Amino acid sequence: MMMEGGDRFKKAFVIGWPISHSLSPILHGYWLSKMNLSGIYEAVPVAPGEISNFFNSAIEKGYVGGNVTIPHKEGVFAIVDEKDEVSKAIGAVNTVWFEDNRLMATNTDATGFISNLDDCAPKWRSGTTALILGAGGASRAVICGILAAGYQTAHIINRTEERAKELVDRFGEKCFAHTWDAFELLAPDADLLVNTTSIGMTGNAETSLPSLDKLPKHCIVSDIVYTPLKTKLLTEAWKRDLQTVDGIGMLLHQAAPGFEKWFGVLPKVDKGLREHVLAAMEQKGNSK
Ligand code: ATR
């Protein structure tokens, strides 16, 4: 299918398992229609063990690239032809594209997280010390981003200390591993607190968070969980007059570089997009 001006019709995907919950088709669809571009972005369920099969026929099916989400971020990292330094640092990829039949990859989660903070709480850059809750894949992206932005100290707090220690080994001397009982002691030094765990996510509400009373007044509190949008952590921070940054912005910002790769235009993350995605979330019934 050709469009006015001769632009080629382009197809991009998001693969995951399950994938029906993904908001990515909604946000990329918004940009495609807003800019009147010739293309489609679609959710494709790919079962564990089916990644190679999917990529073997992806070019044939007309795909120029796409996003990779849970549980495939590490699996695709292992099979791509070329990956950049950021994805190597994180050990996972979320964005791929084809170049001369080669599968190329990057990870935009770190820049997505940073861009969202720049957008919503630019003062975060005057800080030096972050407390990061969790030591999974999302935590690796956040740590990678804040260290690249010049933070001097990242305290990684995790239920399983061993996983936090693995991140110290990965990211080096600016990182320190702790278990949850260290939270109150570390809190007074925090310029930025980020939750990367699934605590607070719908369905995982039973786990309690430590008190935020010891955080300094200037501490910015961010949650990468966006279902619900107002997590318990953000609500507790808000009650204490701390500046909060919710998780939906990271989702929007991580999407922009991929869109540019596949469709050739860097899209804007603006209020209209945010409202569109939030309305879709509400419709899907997962905004609470
Ligand atoms: P992701 O890639 O999305 O970060 P993950 O690798 O499964 O997901 O990591 C989930 C994180 O949430 C981990 O830090 C996990 O702690 P453990 O390493 O101890 O498992 C944390 N997490 C999940 N549920 C939790 C809970 N109920 N209490 C405390 N931490 C929890």
C-alpha cells in the first residue's frame, strides 16, 4: 500500500506473552494517525520458545521492527545480530529493527525513564543519591539511566539481597546492595526514590511498603508501576508533600525512539498522548 508522497507502508510489532494488555499499540497508533503516516503497529502474541520462529519470518511478513516485552527482553537480547552498549549494560532489549536483513537492538527503557523525569521533575538532576527498590530487569534500566545522568550513588534495596549484589557487580562502585530493613537508615540521604518492584501493582497489594517519613522534603518519588496510576507509594509520598512522578510517562517516553526508527519521525510525548493512553487504560479497566 502506498501513501501520498510515495511513503512505503510500514509494519511494526510488539511481541510478548501474554500481550493483549499492552498499551503500546494504542500509543503508537495515536502517533501514526496524528502524523498521518502510512503504517501499522500491532500486538503479536509470541509464546516462550517461539522467538526464533517469529524473527525468521518477520521480514517476509513486512515488519520493519518492533518492541519486545515480558517475558522476551532477555531472550531476544541473546539472539539479535547486533546490540548497542545500553542494551549490553542492561542485559535486555526492548526495541529492535532490521538493517540489511540483520536484526539490530537497543533498550530505550533507561532513556525513557530519564526523559520522563526531565519532563515531570527536572530538579531531579540536581540530586546525587538514589534509592532504588527492586533488582530485576526494570531496576537495571533505571540504574543505567541515573548513572549515565551523573548520579553518584545508587542504593539498591531488594527482598533478595543476592540479586541486588549482582547489580552492584554489573554497575560498579557507585552501587550498594541492601535488604528492605536498610530503608529507614538510607532514606534521609535520598534525592530520588524509585520503585521498580511489582509491589503496589494491581494484584500485588498485600506487600507493605516502609514508612516514607524519613525522606527529605526535596526527595522526588517515582514509581514505574502504572496499574494503578496512583500507587500506594505515590499516594504516601503525595501525603507528605513530596514531588511524585507516575509510571505512565516512562512508557510513553521509551516508545518514542523506536517509533522514529521504524516510521522515520521522532514523535512528541505530550498531554494529548498521555490523555489518550489513560483513557484507553480506563476502558481496559486497569486504571484502578
Ligand atoms: P522486572 O523485570 O519487571 O523488574 P523481575 O525481574 O521479576 O521483574 O523483578 C521483580 C522485582 O520485584 C524484584 O526485585 C523482586 O524482588 P526479588 O528479587 O526478591 O524477587 C521484587 N518483588 C516482586 N514482588 C515482591 C514482593 N511481594 N515483595 C518484595 N519485592 C518484590
